[in-house]
Amino acid sequence: MFLNFEVHWSRVIHVAEGCLEDNVFGIPTLENVFNLFDDLAKVTGGGAEAFWLRANQGLHLDVDKDMGMPGQTSAGLSPAEREALKDKAEELQHQLQRVLVTRGVTATQLGSDVANIGPNADAILKQIAGSKGIPMRSLTGSEMGTLASEQDAANFDSRVQDRRTGYAGPKIVRRTIDRLIAYGYLPTPSKYEVGWPVEENMDEKGKADFALQLANINKMQDAVVFTEEEIRDMAFDKPPLKEEDEAAGLSEMQKAEIAAKLALTNKEMGITVFTDNEIRDITYGFKPLTDAEKVPIGAPERISVTQPPTLGEDGLPVPQPVQEQQIVAAMKALEKAIEAGDVNAVARLVGLDHALATTQVQLPDGAAKTLYSMGRNIPDADLAFKGRETDAHVTVKYGLISPDFMKLQGVLAYRGPAELQFGVTAFFETTDYDCVYVSVVGGNLPILNRAIADGMECAPSDHGDYVPHATVAYVKPGLGAKHAGRIDLDGMHVESNTITLVTVDDERIEVRLA
């Protein structure tokens, strides 16, 4: 039942798009794809029926031509027997019974392939998407984050915005608002604008990455190319912070960022501008730490607060027996290298062999904790002077002469994340120590190593072929085999979207792998 009533023309706004002969009849938006939707319904509906017909397979009964039945004088089946066999077969086919008793009859199920309607339906969907200019991921609701889909989404958002500002705004919204103002339903403004929500292609992670890129531009140019207010506006569409907002209502990410900036100020100035307790108070409102609770930078684990290190008269920690042994071993090794005239050994012992930049994959927390635990399980008496590893990483390429961040970013662009898979522990020998490490048995680090070697200025390597590994500890010569074969990290897969560039001054720069 339809309710019909008359409406004055002044209360009607007629919207007709694509009018050709008059201003009344336009072209329906779905006209050029209506038949395609009909075809799609036929394919999916027909596919369901085809699936049922092919899944519900028929039955072939092959009766032996020489087979006779009890009481029958001649070979073969009598008409009554054939009718009985037919009835039994139909009962089985219609699931009235699940058993078919035969003699001299071979029952064979008729086979057929199940229909695959996917390619046909996908072809129709692509036609619909192409006809209306809608990306497939938007039409079907797919959220695959590939570069192509992101570009399609950006183009589609641009089309939507053009239609809003070029058609919907002036043809529909303004005509409606003007009519409501003209008849007194809305107050008469001096001026009004039609605004539309901004289509955002980036998720929160994408916005954060964009903000980081802007900040890195400032860092690389050593100048303020983008202010903090501009970064907030461009990346997150947020207004500048007010003075009262800067110290209150901060997110955990903002607090961490402020703390990092205060600490970086100390490093850049070379003096203590903000104490550690002031940074804790300013950013988190935490109370000061006691001396026993403070952890040295780079420590892989928290030092026991029940037994703080013993301090000498000069205020520095008193070397422990293990440290003294390591120092003595290092001095003896250095004396031996000097007497032998081994320049490379001397350079290695005093650290001159590491006067070049390096690139490395930092291990995630879980893998790093396991690596540190493996190092702690090595007895102190087995350690060489270099001790246990305190920076859980896998070197990608060592020996960069000129650590050009932007050039390295270009070399590694579009190579995907760094991937590696750990194996068991192994070791290699030197004259001064055995290096115990976790082997890397899979992944793309050799490819990244070669890319950096070809694209960057690097010093010649004297270590032979590249063997990716994660160092656990340095033990005394001859003890490496004792700690080989451990399976703590065996089979663990690690994937990283960044590679860390470590300069000679130990400055660390994260390089994103696009």
C-alpha cells in the first residue's frame, strides 16, 4: 500500500544527474553496471547449484552378463530382479538406506570436479570496479596493505573529494541549505561554507612514520625545516599544543618522546642540562631513583638492588675479580701482539679495527633476553677479556667509510624487511679468544649485505665471506667447542622493518626498509 499526497514544488529539490534531453530524467548511477550485478548473482547462485549437483555424485551399477540369481534357470537378471535392484539403488541414492547388497554387481560412484566460480566472479567484480572507478580493495572490503592498493585508495579518495566539492556540495547541499534559509527554517548567516571530512589513507602507524620522516629531515639538514606545530598538523591534523597541554594529558608516546629529547639535549650539549631525576619528574611524575636502583646505559638486565656495586674513594666501582682477570688477560694479549709485531692484532685489541661504521639488525626483546641468558650461562672462568655480548644484534655489513644516512636509505629502498632464522650455537677461533655465536641459517641478510657493499663506500673486508651471526660471548682460546651446539634460539624467525646504522661515535640511526 502506497500513501500519496501532494507536496508544493517549493518543498522539493529535484536531483537528476547526467540529464540529456531535459532537466527531469537523468541517467541512473547503476545503469552501466546493473547487468553486471545481475551476472554476478547468476554466477554465484548457479555456482551453488553446480556445487550441489557435482558434490551429490551419481552411482553406476555394472551387472555381470553371466551372473545368475537363485532359482533362475538362465544367466542374467529377470525383470523383477532388475526392478528390485533399481529400487535398492534409488533408496541408497536418496539416503533412505546406507547399505546396498549386491552379487555380481560392481557399484561405481560417478566422479566430477566441483565447480570453481572464483575466476568468473572475480572477472565480473573487476568489470564493476573499472566501470565505476572504485578500487577492488574498496569494493570488496579487502585490507591488504600493498603499495598498489594504497595508491588506488589515494586516487579513489581524490575522486570522492572531487565529487563532493564539484557536485554534491553545489548541486545538493547548497541548494538544500539555501532553500531552508529562504523559507525561514534556518537563520540567515552572513556567509557559510560546505565542509567535508578529510579522507585519511594512513593508519596511526603510518602517521607516526610520516612524523618521524619529517623529524629526520630536520635532523639531517641540521635545521628546523618543519616546526613541531607543522609536524602535528601535517601528520595528525592536530592543532598546536597549548602551554597547559604540554605538561598534562600527554600520551605514553609523547612522554617517551619528551624524555628522549631531554636526554638528547644532555648528549648534544655535552653537559648535564637535565638530571635523570628531573627527566623522570618532568615526563612521568616519578620519584627519584636511589643509587642502588639506577641501571647503567646499555645494561642488558637490571642490576641487583640488594647488593649495589662497591664504590672506591674516587666514587667509581671497584673492579671485581672477574674484571681484573679479564684486564690481565687483555694486557698479556696486547704485550704478546706487540712483541710479535702483529699490527692487526694490536688494532683489534685496542679497538682501532672498529673505527668504521656498521649496519646491524637489533634483536627483539624476546630473542635478546634469550641471548643474554645464554651468555650468563657461560662460567666466568671461561670468559676472555671481551666478556659477554651486551648489544644483541646481527651485523649486516661492517666497514662503512662514509655513513651517509640518505644514501643508505636509497640503497635499501624497496627491499622489504630484514629476515633471518637462527640455528644452533657455533664458534670461530682467533689467537686471543674463541667467539661463541648463534648461527643464522636462513633469511635475506646476505642479499642486504651485498646491496650495501655495492652501493656504499666500504673498507675492504679481511674476514672472508659474510657469515651472519649473533655473538653470545668471547671465551678463552680452545673453549669455543665447549659451548657449541646449544639450541636456545634454534628455529626462531626474526623479521625487522629497520636496520640500525651505527657510526664511529656510536650514534645510532634507524633506517627503514620500504
